[in-house]
Amino acid sequence: MRKEIIHIRRDPKTLMLVIIMPVMMLVLLGYAVTSDIENIPLAVADLSKSSVSQNFIDRYWISGFFEITHDVKNEKEILELIDAGIVKTGILIPEDFGRKIDTGGSSPVQFYIDGSNPTVAQAAQLAAETIGQAASQEIFIKQLRKQMGGVNFTLPIDARIRFLYNPNMKRMDFWIPGLVAIILQIQSLLLTAFAIVREREQGTLEQLIVTPIKSWELMLGKILPFVAVALVNVALTVGVGMFWFGVPVAGSIPLLFGLSLIFLLGSLGLGVLISNISTNQMQAMYIASFIMIPAFILSGLLVPRDNMPWLAYYSGYLLPVTYFLEIVRGIITKGVGITYLWPWVWPMAVFSLVVFFLSVVLFRKRID
Amino acid sequence: MSVENAVIVDKLTKTFGDFTAVDHVSFTIPKGEIFGLLGPNGAGKTTTIRMLCGLLIPSDGDAKVLGYDVLIQPEEVKTKIGYMSQKFSLYNDLTSYENLDFYARIYGLTGNPRENRIDELIEMAGLRNHRSTITSNLSGAWRQRLALACAIVHNPPMLFLDEPTAGVDPISRREFWDLIYDLARQGVSVLATTHYMDEAEYCNNIGMMYQSKLIALADPDTLRGSIKDTLIEIDCDSQGKALQSLKEISGVLEAAMHGALLHVTIEKKAVKNKIKERLQSEGVAINRIEEILPSLEDVFVSMIKSKRQALVSAEFIEEREKI
């Protein structure tokens, strides 16, 4: 309806917010997870000061996972640095390390990890172990060679892994499409959550009800102008993803827009539905937040849905963003077409229709 | 189907839980007449209007608007009526023109007829200079006119106005009523609620509501004639002293200050002379003493008083019977 467009236009500040905020959110949140965890600060206490120990430490540094920020003299200093939160990890190489290795012996190396952030801790643990083992194997082979007199040894198994999608395992390529989906979900929900309830509070709804306007006309009038606004946001967020974060869209862009349209109708409709059943804006806000929070978790944005307990798993299907997330990741990351996306597309379309009809049916042209 | 009466209300009742907001109210509004629904806040006026507009479902009784039953055919009713709600209900961030345009579109007006109608209404409401003013910047009186214009954008033969002039200055109120008169002359029937008693004088017929019930239904003159007691107005000196002694005279029912004047309700006309003598004997100089026509406000106050007395005595009898 024309009126809504005028409403939007008359309030340029809000319009700017509506258009800029999702982009800012994407940029901000995009960076938040950009680091596949790397450059973990590492304190080194190399008591051996041998070429072997130097070589060993270099491996940690070269891996990119760790950044050696402090050179210290003993365990106590490492622990102090971890306590102070200045470094997350520490490594203590004993004094006899170099001698023992050179003479074909074995030496313990102590690794310290700040476990308070499990994500960083796990990543650090994995990296520390892998690097330690790789170094260990290499040294072991060298020692063997030396003992056996130049025989060429190799390790028996050489496991090779090939990633089909997102070959460099960049989290960004997975994260950004998910963010685009969730940002659009939140925004579209908020855009319309106040649509009807605001008019109810202002008293203009009473005036509308005494006109012969049909319920579906009113609902459609509330949704359509925002579809346009939200489509601009699809373009902007996908654009930022492509050009700012360098996440390529592997699939068809028109398909992405087409399916976004279905999604937007559904989630804008959900907003109108909320607006419809609320008696004031406070209630609408409240209901909307309790849809948004599960949207983050249950949709599979952060945690894969496959591992969720059944209740959480099936609850995810009640949110349009769950389907849309699969679709966006499918198109952007995998580049698949409609045939493969169909299992996600039709439920989303059904959802959109159901929500719309529910809004129309629940809207009573009365005030009691 | 020819309909003589624009509105027929028969024992219309609305209850909210235990509370009865409108209690068996009946009245009719002949076509082209202005009907005023008077009463204090909370008397049930707004609830009555909302039921007639199809905003609320009546709990009991019948109401027909322009031949359509409000219970069975609310959508037909809606195409034929204009409604101006108590709360100012236009879109504040739209201009006058845009508000009119919006309602014109809702009522399905298109193209040239729409533009012409909008121009006509802007002209009628005198909004020519405020055509592109954002509504929230309009003064109360202009908004009221704009709201009226929006309510009649589709030329409704029936107009419901719920306290249309609340919070508007007296001159603007008068001008607003002139607009209503013009509409009535063109054959539009009007139902208006108000608690300004002076506005009721503009109406062909008046219904007085008090505590959910219709306590009086007549034209203004008949209502004024219904007061049995006589009202006199006195213009005199030392009013405090005068008031004191007036209350001591037998036959004086009530005496009160009314601006710089005294209003005294008396039982019989003869009491007037008694007052005159008494005041002069006390050395109060009387400039003027005369009988006046009661205003509708006086009528209303006296009616409520007798209603209350009836209620009290009824309760008294009830109590006594219990013992």
C-alpha cells in the first residue's frame, strides 16, 4: 500500500538504519568469526637453547596457529603470563632437551593451555599435538636413519583428504552465508512486528476497521513495501559478502533472489502475525525476541542441527530461517541448483503461505 | 427498500464481564437529523457508537443502520457510514492530502473522481493552505476538520462522531458544528456524542445517558420544559452574605455562584418575592433578579439528582424490607 511507503520515506533516519544496520552487522559479525583460530599468543621458555629446540619452536611459529609473543626463563613466568591473560598458551622445553634428542633419546616437553575459552583451548590443543607429533615423527626418522646408516625410511600410512566444497576449509565461506540468512530473518521480523500493533496503539486501527477494507488487503499492504526494503538488504549483504569478505557466490544469483523473496514473504508475515496477536508494542517486541534467539541456535547457524536432540532438531523446522540457511549455504557455498534445494524450498513456501493465512484469519475487524 | 429512519436502536446492551456498559438503550434517528448523545464520561456513549459501527458486538438487543443489521451485516454497514473516533486517529507523519488520499483509496476511489473529491473536501474543511502540512504539525482544530473530511471521503449517508470537538476552542467548535449542519442539510444523518452541553443545542434530538442507561430522550426544548422547578438569576452585591441568607429561606432548593451571578432554584415562583424582600432587609443591593430558561446543563444536573434520589429511596425501601 502506498501509505506504508510514505511512512517509510517520511522517516529517513529509520530507513537509513534499516538499510545500513544489516550491512554493519554483517561486517562486524563477519570479522568476529573470520579467524579460523590463529595467532594464539604463546610464551616460550626454552631452557635448552639448542638448535633442535629452536627448530622445534619454529614449527609452532611457522604453522600460523601460534604467535610467539614472550620469551621467558622458567615455568613460573609462563604461568604468570597465562594468569594475567596476556598469553593463552605456553611451552616449556627442559634444559636437557637438545642433548637427549641428539643422542637418540626422548625428552618431555610441557605445553600449557588456558582452558577458560574451550574453543581456543581445543584449537590450541589440537594444533599443539599435531605439530608436536609431526616434529616427533620427523626427528624419530632422522634418528633411525642415523642409527641404520642412511636407509630411507617412510611412514607406512599417508592419509590424504580432499574437501569437496570450500576446499581451503575457510570458515568465512561457511559463516558469511549463514550470517546473511540470520540477519535477514531478524530484520524482516522486526520490520513488521510493529506494523499492526502500532496502529492499534495510535488508535488508527479503529478508524481502519470501520472502513470496508478486507483483512488480506491490510496484511498484504503491511508486507509488500517491506519486501522491497528487505530485497535491497539481500542485495547489500550478499554484495558485502562477495566484495568485502571475498566469499564467492558459487550458484545462481537470480535463484538466490527468487528464493529470498519467498523467505521474506514468510518472515515478514511472521512479523505481522506477531503484531496481530499483541495488544501493545512491548508484547510484540517480547514475542519477536523469543523467536530471534532460537533462530540463532536452532537454525543450525552456529551448531550443526544433525547433532541436536530431537526436540531442538524439529523445533528448527518451525523457523523459516532454518530452510533459508540451507538454501543460502547451498547456493553460495555449494553452488547447487533448485533441484537439490527443493526439499528446503517447498516447506519454506508452505510456511510463508500458512503464516500469511493465519494472519488474515486471526485479524478480527473488531476491537474487543 | 425505503428506510425512514437512518438508525433504529432497540434495547441495545453491551456487557464486559460483570459490568454493563450499555443497558437496554433504545432510540431512533430519522434521516437527515442530528442526534446528540449526551452524558458524562463513562456513561456508555462511546460503547454505543462502537456497536453501531460494527467495532463491538452487542451482547443483546438489535440495531439497524440504514436498514442493515449491525450484527449480521457489519461490512455492509461499514461501506455506508463515516466514523470519527474519540481518539485522534489520522496518520501523524502523513500530510493532509496524503491522509485523504489514503482513505479515498481504501474506499476504492480512483483516478479523477478521487482527485476531485479530495479537492472538494480540502475546500470544504478550509484546509487549502494546509494541504501539504504534516498532520502532526496541524493545530487541534485543523486536525479535527481533517478527521471529519477523512470520515466523509466516500459520501456516507450516515455519520458517527464520537466527541468530535473534545479539546477544541469554542470558536472552532462553532465552525465545526456549522460543517455538520451543512452535511445534515444535504441529507446526511448524524449521531454525535459530546459532554459539552451547549453543543447539544445544535441537535434535533437528544438522548441523555447516565450510568449505562438512557435517562432522557427528547428535543432540547422539551427537555428544558421538563424541569419543574424554577431557576432565577440574581445580580447583586455582597454575594457571600446573600448566599448565606438565601439558603435559610424556605422554598429555596439550591443556591450557588454562577460566575459573578447567583443561580437559585426555587420550588414556586412566589418564592422569588420572598428572596427579594429578605435580601433587601439585609441591605444587599439587588441590580437584577429574573427568571431564566434552564440550560441543558441544568436539565442534566437536575435529572441526575432525581435519579440518584430515586436510587437512594429504592435502596432504603429494600433495606427496610430485609429487616
